[in-house]
Amino acid sequence: IVALFTPAYAQEAAPASGGLGTQNESADLDRLSDDVRYENAANLLKLRKKDKALALFGEYLELFPDGAHRKETLRAMGDVYLDRFDYRRAIKYYQQLYEESGSEEEGVGGFFQTAICYSRMGNTEKATDIYKRIMELYPSSIYASKAKTQLDIEEMIK
């Protein structure tokens, strides 16, 4: 059983008059729906129901293309596919996260995870290029030091 996430503002979201409600009420309902859908998928993931979680995350992305939890959803989907050794699909979601988030830490994290996938696929040249770009473009990011570590490891393996 997956518990539904019900934020504190849920009580306020229901129209008291039974009518259509105001624009604020509509916005609250939209936000509630966004939150509940994401939390249901996240809870399934915590319960290790990865197939069901992927389905709900995919549904979330379709229903809420500009949703409040889009970045977390893209990262979670990439992580599930990475755990399953489905690197091409993982790259798809990590790359999308990077393209949409750019220099934000989440975006750089997606770019870093893309390099991890390429490395695991045996494409160390592509992974190395990404690690170097992270270090050059985002030197203050936590992923710059992680990229340096990965480069050092790849150099030791050669």
C-alpha cells in the first residue's frame, strides 16, 4: 500500500461553495495534483516497486510538462535505468535534466551521470570529454571534484 501525500494546503484547495472556485483554488488543486502524483511515484520507488514507479513518473512527465517535481522525476528515472544497466535510457533522462537545468547543480549532476553511463558502456573517451567539460565549465560545482576523481581513476586503470 502506498500512502498518498497530502500537503497542508490540501484542505484549502477544495472549494467551500461547491462551485468552480476561484483561480487561486484552481491553482491550489493543480499544485496538489502535481505533488500527489509525484509523491505516489516516489513512494513506489522507496518500496522498490521500480516498474510501477517508472510508469507513474512517465505519467507525471506527460501530465505536468512544467511540473514542480520535473527535475527530481528526470533524475529518479535516470537513476532507475542506471541501476538496471540500461545506460542508453538513463542517458536520455540525465541529458534532458542537464539540458533543462543547465548550470544549476541538478543539471550538472545530470551531466556527470551521463559521463558515468558512457564510462560503464565502455566509451571512456566520451566520458572523459564530459568530465573535462564539467571541470572547465562548472569549477565551483561539487561535480567538478567528482569529475576529477573519475578522471584520476580512469588514468590509473589505463
